Amino acid sequence: MEKTKSKADFNLIKKMFNIEPSDWARYADGRLSFISPTGQKFVYSASDLEQVEEAAKRKAAAAEPPKKKAAISAERSTPASSSKAAKK
């Protein structure tokens, strides 16, 4: 089985699992295998990785505070004030 080792996969593991792996490999079928600093070996299929990434996105979205509505600019005139200015 052919495997590769890339900096992109290292960064992915670091970002998704919050660890710096001791070793890692990506296989031709899309599996990602890595060894944690504690010596445990983990193997994730491509679909497993997608599920972990989606769960992380949902968790991050839920943790964001609600967005505030944009305040009306003070420079923006109201219809009543613009009609008064037009009469002058």
C-alpha cells in the first residue's frame, strides 16, 4: 500500500485533534493514520475525517455569539428631514 507524508496532513491533524503527531501517513484510499504524543495510533477513513470536520464546524458555529444587527448610520437622513431640507 502506497503512503505519503505531507506538511498539509500534519497541519490538519494539529488543527482537528489539537495535537502534534509523532508520525503520520496518508494512504492511497484516503485514510489518515497518525501516532499521538502518548503513543496511541489512530486511523481515520476519508469519510471519518469529513464527519469530524463537520462536527468541529457545527461546534464552532454554536460557540459564536449571535451577530448584532448593523446600526443605522448617523449620516443617513430620514424621509422627514430630507423633505424639510428640500423646502429651504
